[in-house]
Amino acid sequence: MDNEFNKEQGQGNYPGQQQGGAGNTGTGTAARMKEEVSDKVSAAKEKVAEFGRKAVDSIDAQRAPAANALDKSAAALSQTGDKVGNAVRATGDKLKASADYLRETDVKGMVSDVNDLVKRYPGQSLAVAAIAGFLLARVMRSSD
């Protein structure tokens, strides 16, 4: 039993181990472990570097399509800007025509025009009247 205890404590004779030379085996094991760790760190660094190169290559490959997409978006916005510009001009023209109508038409003429619109478009006139009534009620309620 003393022999087993000595083996557990590293004091027994093992094949390739000399009496009292346990420090040499420990140093060799530490050196091997250090070498293995160094190899694994080097392998990890290589993998990270390869991942970085692949990421850069992927980004470079996507630059041209992204630039093309931006060009297409700019062209679409330009066309939309023209359409919006046309809409703004049309709205301005309508507002100018309304201002001219108000300047040229008296109240009796306006009432007559509204009566003509109601007779020509009765369904739409009722819908407009309902919406106007609803909005007027909301304004009156919120002012209380």
C-alpha cells in the first residue's frame, strides 16, 4: 500500500523515469502543452485572418451592385420629383383658379354654383355634407 501511495504522489518508479528525476518529466510535459497551445493560437489567428479576408472580399463584391442600386434609386427619385413637381404646379394652378373665382363671384353666384353641384352630384354632395357636419361637431365639442 505504501508503494501505491508513493505512485500517486509521483514518487514511484515509472518506465522511463529515473529516481528523483520527476522534475524533468514535468518540464517536458509543460513544454509540450505550451507548444500545443501555441499551435492552437496560431491556427486560430490564421482562421480569423482568413475570415477577415473573406469578409473584405464579400464587401468588395457587393460594392458595385450597391452602387447600381443607389443609381437606380436616384433615377426613380428624380422621376418622382418631376411628378411631384407637376402635382405641386397643378395644385398651385387650382389654388390660383379658386382665388380668381372668389374675386370674381359674389355670394349669390356661389350659392347658385353650389346648388348646381348638388343637383348634378347628389350622392357625393351628401357625403361631403356628412363629413363637414362630423368635422364641425368635433370642432364644437373640442372647444367646450
